[in-house]
Amino acid sequence: MNRWTDGQREAPEPLEGPVRGTVLVGTGLWFVLFLAQLPFYGWYEDHGHTWFIWTCGAGGGLGLIGLWYVLARERAMKRDASDSA
């Protein structure tokens, strides 16, 4: 039997932390890396590594989507808490 599905253990409670701050810092780092590499675009292009720059841009864009998701989740949790109170 699988030790995780044998029914003897309960799942732990999810950890809650500073989610908004974590997403903001991560998104900011991706954008800083994107902007720091832009002056060297020619060098990256000569060596076939422009994907480095666009990876950082994509990370920043996905971070903005993640921030939107986290804010929507926090609003939903507050709304649920006020409805159940």
C-alpha cells in the first residue's frame, strides 16, 4: 500500500505567508533582470542568447498575472470570511 493514500495520515494544513510580498519581490526581480540585460541586446543577439532577455520579460509578465491571482484570492478569502461570520 502507498503510505500517502492508506488513510492513516491526514493532509497538513496549507501554509499561509506573505504571498503578496513574495510575488511582488519575484516579479520585481524578473523585471530588473530584464531591464539590466537590455543594454547588452546586441551582444546577446550576436551570440544567439536573446532568449535570456525574453525569459526575464516573460517571468515579469507571468508575475503580474500571479499578482492579479493572489489579489483576487485574498479578496475572495475576505469575502468568504465576512459571509460566514
